[in-house]
Amino acid sequence: MKKQSTRLTRINDEIARVAADTIRSEMSDPRIASVVSVMRAETTSDMKYCKIYVSVLADEEKQKETMAALKSGTGFVRRRIAEVINLRQTPEITFVFDDSIEYGMRMRKLIEDVNRNVSSDTNNETDNETD
């Protein structure tokens, strides 16, 4: 994998910031869930295409509705990016669902459950030894 240039990294960060601000404060589509996070943006080196990775903390149905709303609002977000960021060519935007936060929360719960079971097993063994 080729290392990104500093310029492209800055552009990706700025696109992610503007997209997050736009989704949070300017899009009024009722299908968009209340907790939507823009995780990152990845722009191709030729600046023609950009994938914006979005995490939605909601049930599966609300996640699908939110992604559909974002897809229909792609032109609006792209226009806002063009207004705020001075680029020769504003890339075509694609929203991609990112479940990394959800996955991390699930893993954390599993680890906590395992630790809880291990500590309760250890306590039971200690109690049995003292009897």
C-alpha cells in the first residue's frame, strides 16, 4: 500500500470534518439517526473519488435508513465540501458504512464477560479451598 502524501492526508481530514459538520447541523432528513459519526475519508490520489466512512449507532433498520438518506444527500454534502474547501475539482462522494465502533463495543463486552467469569471462577475456587 502506497503511503499518502501529507497534502492528501490533510484534504481527507478536512473532507471528513466538513462532511461531519454538514450531516450533523445542515441535513434535515428525518431518516438520519441521531448518532452518526464520520470515521474517516479516503480520497483517490487523482482527487476524483472520495469514500466517506460513516458509523451509525442505532438498530439495523435505522442504519439502513440513515445510509439511504446519506446516499440521497450526497450532492448536498459534495456542494458543501466544494464551498468550504478550495479544491480545483471536488471529488465524487460515496458513503460507506463502517461498523468498527460497533465491533469494538461488542469485543469489549465479550472481554468483560470473560473477565467476569474468570474472576467468579477464581472466587469460587478460593471459597472451596477455605471450606
